[in-house]
Amino acid sequence: MRTPSMLRGRIRIAFALALAFGVSGCESLEKLNIFDTKKPLPGQRQQVFPGGVPGVEDKAPLVQPSNSNVSLGAAPTLKPE
């Protein structure tokens, strides 16, 4: 026999799942955000560094640490006591 509290809990779970599936079907939820009151500033957007950041080479490989070529060798084996 089901008690009313068990039935009420299952109804809440079913309602939450239905709400989650309904909202996930929305294409965009941006319009539902009531806390987003910022408007984009007017004007034209321009790059700060049009040729890239000075002093940074984006095509150069990353510098490896000085000990990156150390041979690790075989893993040490533990001797039973």
C-alpha cells in the first residue's frame, strides 16, 4: 500500500523530470535569464594586438624542462620481506 507521502514524492520527481526534458528542448535559454541586464557597449570593436602579442611566438614549440631527456629506466622491483 502506498502512502500519500510516497505518492507525493514520485509526483514531484515526475514533474521535475518533465520540466527538465521540456527545458532541454528549448533552442536558446538566453532570453530566460532575468539576471542578465548588461547591454553591449556601442561602438566598433578593434583588435588590441592586430599582429599578435609582442614577444610571443605562437608558432614556436613550447620550451621543455631541462630534465626532460633524463632516462627513467626500468621501474624498481620490490623484494618481499
